[in-house]
Amino acid sequence: MKMYELEELEKATNRFDKTRIIGGGGHGHVYKGILSDQRVVAIKIPNISNQVELAQFINEVFILSQTNHRNVVKLFGCCLQTQVPLLVFEFISGGTLSDHLLAGEGVSPLSFQDRLRIATEVAKELSYLHTEASITIFHRDIKSSNVLLDERNTARLADFGASRSVSFEQTSVATAVQGTFGYLDPEYHQTGRLTVKSDVYSFGVILAELLTGQLAIPRQENNVVRYLVMDFLVALKENSLFKVIDPLVLDEGSQEAVKRIARLAETCLKLSGNDRPTMREVEDELEAVRCKKAKADDTMVSVNSGRSSVGGGAASSETSRRIRTGQYRSERRFPYDDGIDLGNPGITSRLVSTSSSEASGRSSTT
């Protein structure tokens, strides 16, 4: 890991000009910089005002020094010549997964194929952290805004400040509960014990986001507060899955593939961590879906190659055109209106109740 001079980083960011800020929040700011060798980097200035934040900074440096995976954002080095140490990361140009799901200005929606590949890449990375890195790592803050996409929409997992590492023989660690509401494992929230299955739950939330095109952060619609996980699980239970799926996903993905991924998400969102799959099992299932889709696509190409088509062939051609031209926007709304008060202390129990609905019978996704 390289030790950078402050002068070089100041020059790279035009003395940390505000126009160079590309991200940030409660944990600090991230600046885009261009080094003297013309490498584009992301420079993180963390907020360190107490011992807890200092410990998180040291923890992130330690965790990233123990990882070596193509789907983890790379830490190039740091600078210790300032009161607050600076971290220098590779620059990922495509924004975050949440940016693409929101499909804001200048960002095209992700195709079903891209969503499936991104899910598989994140699953591979989490499987690596849990079982293949030099130490077992619990990420602890898996969410779509911590998944960065490059110019080819290849996924990079970022923000390891809240992560925890344990020895291989350990299966859990007691910690103060930390994470992002909407992605937080209810079992971890109740017990304070962090396990690899806590990451599995959060990944299940990302799967639900990829299928629905909605973010897990609570939102308000018509004076009603919506919760993605609850709406998604209720849709599965009431056999109305396709009412909450992003139309783009329905247009480009087969019903079988969508149902299979939805069932996988449902399993990841189980109340008990013991009932959730491992990330290796999740990875294998997603790879199987991708493999089957690839074979189906090859068959379709073979059939279409023997035909003369004037209208364009594939059923999703119009959707693809709208994606390329930036005209695609999802106007889908969840069909339920039983809103929940954000201040209601019973929210966790409601989520738990919905997640554990399969205890009385397996949910159907027809």
C-alpha cells in the first residue's frame, strides 16, 4: 500500500475543491482526483471526531489490506500528513447500483441481464469474504449504494468501515447494532450477534431491489409509508409477485427465471439465519439461472437466424431501444396501501411476522 504525499493529493483535487466531491455523508466526503501519472482516483476524507470513528478508519484499512478480489474496490494507499488520514481508492466511474435503480438523469436503467450478472458478482464477492479471504469478513452494511458500477456495469463492493473480521473457527461476533434501516438483518437487530447470515439477509434485500426496481429505503406514496421487503414478501405470499416486478424485468426475463430469483430472495430474507442459504449456495443458484438463460438465448438466436424478420425479432427490442435512448421510466406502484407509521416501535415485529410467514406453509410464486 502506497503512502501518498499531501501535496500530490491536493494537486489531484485542485485543493479539494467542492466541485470534485463525488460522494459522502455522515462518514465523510469522497473527491475525484487525477494523479500526476494521470490515474483517476477517489480520495476519501473520513469524519474522525472520536475514538469510534478512528477505530472504523483503522478497521477499513485493515479489512481492505486482507482482500484481493476483482469485485472489491481497490485501496491504492493513504496519506498520514493530515489531522484526518486520507484514503486513496480506484475511481469507479459508473455510479452506484442505487443510482441505476432510480434511473435518474443521465443514468440508464439496467437490463435484466445486467441485473442478474451484478447480483452474481456481488454474491461471488460476499462468498469470498465469508470463506476464501485470509480471514472471515462480515461486511455488515450491504446495500445498493455500497455497490459501485464501472463503465461496463461490473460491480465493485465498497465501504468496509463497519465490517468485522473473525477467525475461521468463529461463526458470530457480538457487536453494537449497526447498519442501514431497510437492509438490516432483523435477527442481528434483536440479538446483537453478527454472522455471515446477516450479510445474506441484506443481499436478499438487494435481490428484491433488482427485481422490483425499487429501493429498500422507506418511501412515502399517497401519504402511506412503503417498505420494500414487506411488500415483496406479501406479494409472494398472496401469489401476486408479478404485480410488483419491474416491467423491464418482466419484459426481458423469463417468468421461470424471475420466479427462481424471487424464491432465492425469499429464502435469503428468512427470519432465522439458520434457515438462510450460505453465500456460496446463493452464488451457485444465480450461476445456474444465468446458465439456463444463456442456453435459452442461444436457442432463440438459432431459431431466429432461420427466419426473415422485418419487425425486429426479440420481444424486448422496444424496451432495449428505450433503455439506449434514455426514454425508459418505470411507473409501477405497489398494489398495497396498508401503510405503517415510521415511528411505530412494532415495525420490527411486523417485518419479522411477514418474513416468517413460511412457517405455516411454503409461499407460492405463481
